Amino acid sequence: MIDKKSEGLITVLSGPSGAGKGTVLKRVLEIKNDLKLSISATTRKPRNGEKNGVNYFFKTNEEFEKMINQNELVEWVEYCGNYYGTPMKYLLDLIYNGIDVILELEVNGALKIKKSNPECILIFITPPSFNELKKRIKGRGTESNDVIKKRLSESKEEFKQVNSYDYLVVNDNLNKAVSDVISIINAEKLKTERNNKFEF
Ligand code: 5GP
């Protein structure tokens, strides 16, 4: 049995596509280099510049379904026509070794992790308004009109779950959003029940 003080903290970032989660996450990882990223598996095709084993483990449908059947995923979902899931072994190895992990998940996956792991912290990142979200997702130019539509309607659904999150960070200003996320993680690590820096 591992006690809570020596276990790594799990932080989950969610938010609508276009909220800037990816950019916030990248900056947080650059600044907090004791934090490790959990790399998800997906059947989505790689975007320009994305690398297997860095951004995602890119899988075929058959490979992904095999991972599901062999219980290799902590959670998985179907999102906008593709599978996404969190590989179990990597995540558990890290937290049992006291390493803090950050995950970027859509809402259903985040809520599943919270259910099986109530100590984890959920942070919802949002742009300041729905119009701003539309502008950002269109401006990114990486998705077809159909996919943009799907993602925008998915975003509205995701917003409905915002009250299940522990923290809400508005990404109006990137530096502020990054420092908010880091402050949340640092404060959570100082909570009495988690603080392993002091012994009587
Ligand atoms: P994208 O295709 O834009 O990289 O990701 C689409 C959505 O899937 C994002 O909201 C992202 O956070 C989420 N996502 C990425 N990996 C996982 C995962 O392993 N599990 C779940 N539930 N969602 C994921």
C-alpha cells in the first residue's frame, strides 16, 4: 500500500478544443520540469509536426481495440470519431515512484479518472468567450469545416461539466494562465495531507 504523501499528484487539464490547453501545457512543462506528461494513445491521424511517442501514440483502430480488451487503458473515450485513451502502466509507474503527472483529457475521461482516483485535481481551461473560441479554432486552420463544427458543438457539451472541476482557468493571457496552473499544482502539493517535505 502506497501512502498519499509518497504518491505523485495527478493533474488533469481539460477544456474545449481551441482553449489553448496544448500551449498552456507545453509552457507549464517547460517551467516545471519535475512534472511528467502522460502520453495518450489515439486513432486520430497525426497533425503536421506531431510525432509518435511525443504528442500521442498513434494507433490503428485494431491496435487501440486490443489495448481496450487487454485492460491497458486507465480510461478511454470516443471523441469526434476517434479513440483516445490513457495508457495505464506509464501513469502508475510514475505516480507510484512519487512523480507528479499531468494529463490533457476531454471531459468524460477526466471525470472517469476523478472517480477512480479522487485525489487527482481537475483544471478546466477556457477562452474568455464562445466567440473567441470559434475565432481560435478556425484560425488554427488544422481542421476541416465539418470537424470544426463537431468540435464547437462538443465544446458546448464540455462546458456543461465545468462545475465538476476543481479549478477554472480563463486563458485570456497565456502567461497568466500558465502561472495560474503552476500555482494550483504548487498549492496542492503543499496541502498538509500531501506535503512530504517535513517529518517530525
Ligand atoms: P486533439 O485531437 O485535439 O489532440 O484532442 C481532442 C480531445 O481529446 C482533447 O480535448 C484532448 O484533451 C482529448 N484527449 C487527448 N488524449 C486523451 C485521452 O487519453 N483520453 C481522453 N479521455 N481524452 C483525451
